[in-house]
Amino acid sequence: MTIPEPFRGPARISARAYPLRPEDAAALKHALYQLEDPTKSVGDLAHTIHRLGLKYPDHAGLHYAAALSRLRAYALAEGDVDLRTGLGQQWLADADEHLQAVLDTYGHAATYWYNLGCVRLAQGNKEDARRFFTHACEIDPQHGPSWLNLGHTCLAMNAVEDAWMAWSMALSLPSPDPLVTYDTAYALMIMGRWREAFAAYETRRRLDKYRDHFARCEAWGTKPWAGEPVPRGSTIIVAHEQGLGDAVQCARWARALQSAFDHVVFEVPKPAVRLLRQWLTCEVIAVGETPPPAEYHVPAMSLPYVLGAGAKDLWTDYLAPANPFGRKNRVGLVWAGSRSHANDAARSMPAYYAQRLADYCRHLHVEPVALQMDRPDEEYGTLSRPTFADLADTADAIASCDLVISVDTSVVHVAASMGVPVFMATAIPPDSRWGISSEKTPWYPRLHLIRQPAPGDWDSVIVEIERRLSVWFTS
């Protein structure tokens, strides 16, 4: 989903339309400059706008700037669940109030309705968000961010055909804005247009949110690798991006890199180090370790692009096949992901569904095994809390199971990379890599996506999984 971004025009128009004292006009101009510059402090910006707002309470431009400053603060809190669910909700309410105050002034502008849609979407009001994004598209059919967020909102409401229509409109527009092109990558992934998606995803290199990551790579003194032939004896560092599951998923490309480089260094989060050292034949280091001297680097999430991967290339081979012989009568269970994940409220299921699955397994004379980490004791119920130190311990437990039932977490990637069958309870909206309709995925041949028929409908997912468990263990 596109993070709400400040749009500049309306605030400048109102600053000209409403006279200010010269010193206040200079302060507002400086505040608007701060709003446009991601390196400037949100706190200083908010203070300036608040001070001016006390002197000019009816100034539409100040209301609009105040709304955008709240949206920017909320955007910068990405990944901080406590901040977004606490103070962040007040920021959204304040932004909504300021935007409502200037409807008469800015109701003609697509960016006004786009920002109001972003507020309502962040608040969970999908119906209003869809209506506002649609209105923005009607006002300005060339406004790519509105089409993109309309598509994401429709997908979240399970209006798949409408989502495809909106994304198709966004993709048909010329888009010099790297943020729009970046967000288009997710739409292309969902639509299964992988090569185009991987190319569009490269625009993240131009976004402020990734600036520190790419600066870290440059600090190694290495050159970015774009797939070109390299001299013999060359070393490349694969720089980690995003989460644990992404590290495991990207490990499949190590063999391809080893055919091009004499020495490959894979950087991964510490919990994945021991596992991937067991699975890979290249060097594996933890994020934060000093890498060895190297000539090249490549971000992990750029690997499918620089290697030219398409739909037929996404699956390579099992990294470490589990022992396929003999039924074990054990099922692994995972019901929640990391709270810091942007979509965690949708992708994680209530713990009582795990207890229901555990009881159903016992009914089939199958032992349920909790693979779930880092949840409150009461969520485990009749299941034993595991004491895994890292993903290698998780993989050992997975190897003792006939299959794994999990929401979308790193455990899915570990199990599927081992060839252990996985029933993945898949929420609406899904992660873009899983598409929107098929049970199968080109990423893993033994992964089955058991999808919600409607947003939040875990009951139907669990009923279908129980049906499959019965067939699996009684046939």
C-alpha cells in the first residue's frame, strides 16, 4: 500500500490566496519546504504550523499543511506498532479534522481526496477510502497514486476485478514519480507479471526509505552488480533486505551466483545464520558483521531482477529436503507473525483457531506441534511452547512433521524450502508474492494457499484445512 505522501500544490495555492504578515509568510514557506524535504524534522514542522495556526485559525493552507504533517509522521512510524496504534491514531484523527476543515477550498483537487482516502484507509475504513480514491481518479484520471491505492483498497475488500482495473489504469500512465513506479511493482507481482514487477521494484533505490540501506552497501567500497560478466576471482556480497522469510526465500539464488563468482557472501539476520550455513555452500554472515573484502554487492531483493528470473525461474530446488520416508503423524502449527509487520493484523489469526486445529489433529490421532514463537503463554493452551534458539531449531522441528499449517511467516519459507507440505492460511489482502486467486504458487511446489473467501473469514479457512487434514491422515 502506498504510504501517504505530502502533495505540495494545494498548500502553496492557499498561501498565495490568503494574505499573511511578511514574517509569517516566510515561516509558512519554510514549513512547506520542510514538508517536502524528508530529511527535515517532523517535530519542527508541526511546531511551526501550530504556531501559525494560532494566529491564522481560518487559513486553509495551514490546515492542509497540518494534515499532511500528521500523515508524514504516521508514515515515518512504519514498523512501530505501539506508536501507530497509540499516538498514531490521534495523528490520523487530527489529519482528518484538518482536511474536513478545508473541503470547500480544496474539494476540487484530486490530491485532497487522495490524502483523505489515505487517512480513512489507515483507520481501517475501506468503504470511505475506496469512495475517496475513486473520486480522486474521477477528478484527475492521470493521478497514479489514487489508482494504485484504489486497487489496494479494492483488493482488501476482495473486489478482485475492480483491483485489476485500477492497477491496469495506473500501469497505463506515464509515471516519472519513483514512488508510484515502486508501488506499481507490488501490483505487477499480484498480477503475476514477474519480470515487469522485478524491474519496477528496482526504483526503491531512489526512495528515501531505502537510503540508509543502499548507503550501507556503498560503505563497503564495493560496486553494485547488475548481472554483467565479472573477472575471475571476484567476490560479491548479498546485502540482506526485509525479513527472515525473505532471507530464506532469496537463498535459492546462491547457486546461480556461485556460477558467476568465485566467492559469494550472503548476509542474513542472525536467527537465519546457522540454518543457511547448513543449507548453502557459500559464506553466510550475520547482519552487522564486517564482511570480507569484496568487489561487488547486490541487494538480496534485486537478485531475481539481475538474474533475469521470470515465472518459470522462481522455483529452483529444495535447499535441504526433509526425510520423506515414513509417516510421522505430527503437524506443525503457526498462527501469528511479527507484530511489526505492516499487514500483521490481517495475516495473523486468533489463537483459538490454533487450539481448534490442535483438537482436530488429536481427533485424527495426530500430534499437533507448536512451531509458533514469541506469543503470550495463554495463546499456547494445550500446546507446548517451543524453545527454539533460531531458525535451525525450527527447521529440525519441521523435519519431524508430516506437514505444516501456518499463516504467512518465515516458517512457511523454511518448511517449503525443505519440501515439507504447507497449508498456508492466507489472508485478504495477501502478500503480493502470493497473487490473488490460485492455490498454487511458482515460488514453492508443495505450498498450498488456503485463502479467505472474504476479509477476516478465518472460519472458512479452518474448515477447509480440517477437511484436508481428514483426507491426508485417513487415506
